[in-house]
Amino acid sequence: MLLIRRLKVSDLPALERIEAESCKKLPGRSGWLSGFRKLLERTVSDEPEGLMIAELDGRVVGSAIARLRGKHPVSGLLYGHIFHLAAAPEAKDQGVSARLLRECEAYLRSRGCEAVHLSVPADDTREAELYRRSGYRVSAWELEKSWSKPD
């Protein structure tokens, strides 16, 4: 049975394992683990109810982080942002990501959000497809140029 719940300290090694697996599959995320740890710390400190853990048959198989952002500078709508959503490779085809996405949306709506934003790494087409099927559309392009990495 899939359960969505709050974070426990004992979940941290499983979350890092899931993120490490993602980094292996998507090499463009080499610095992601340290950024993920900082995002976890900030969320636990500022908005812990926005951090969700997916547990399947007693095992941690995913996590998501959603946060209230305030009034959007362009639309003026109160919006939230889904900063992170991940499922363990062994749970990818069991609806974990879709369920975490619905829980994030429900959480943000309960906080009064009128819209939700998220970013998807360009190399993660599977995740992008989940968002498209869930009614998301491209509303902006986010581009990056790095001088520290070769093109």
C-alpha cells in the first residue's frame, strides 16, 4: 500500500540513496546531492509540512517538496512551487510520482495557491511527460549557460 506521510529522521539515508540513483542516470546532475541536502534543510526549517515522503510496503520510495511562494510577479496569482519530486527506480511504474504530484497540488491548494510552478531538468523526459499528462504546460523557458563546464 502506498502511503504519503511526513519526514522522519530515519528517512534521510533512503532519500539520499534515491537521489544518488537519479544522479547516476542523469549525469548532468553531478552537484545535485549537496543542493538537495540544502533544500531539505531549508524546507524542514521553513515549511516542513511541504515535505512529503512516499512509503510503499514499509519502504521509503519517493519524496516531494512543495512550498508557498507568494504573489507571482507577472500574473499576480498566489502561487506555489514544486521544488522536487523523485521516486526510487524500483517504484517508477507503481504510481509513486503521480501520487506525490497530486499530494503537492492538494497541499498548495490548501494554502490558498491559485497556480503551481515547477521546473523539469531538460534531460528527464519521463518526468516531463508525467507533468504534461497532469495538465501542466510550458509557460516559460529556463536557459542556462555555464562557463565551468564544456558544452
